[in-house]
Amino acid sequence: MATIKIKQIGSPIRRPESQKKILIGLGLGKMHRVVERQDTPEVRGAIAKLPHMVKVID
């Protein structure tokens, strides 16, 4: 399967608990951290819920 790299660009401080849990589920939680995940509909959905906090990089 294809993989995508996800970078956290927003802070989880003063965000709803559900958004913090989505970040942790993606393996993020600290600013400017980059993780590589498989490109699945579940991961794409999590990214779509946090467009202000994460960015897909090449």
C-alpha cells in the first residue's frame, strides 16, 4: 500500500478533547513532528477532521 507523510502544524492546546485524541491516534502530539502512515480511508478521514492542525507533505 501507498504511504503518506503527515506533519503537525498546529498546537493541540485549547482544542477539544476529540481533536487531541485524533492527533494521538495519528501518532502526533508535538509541534512539527512528522509521521508516515499507510494511505487508508481512515487516515484520510482523520486528516480531513484536522485541516488546521496537520498537513500532508511529499
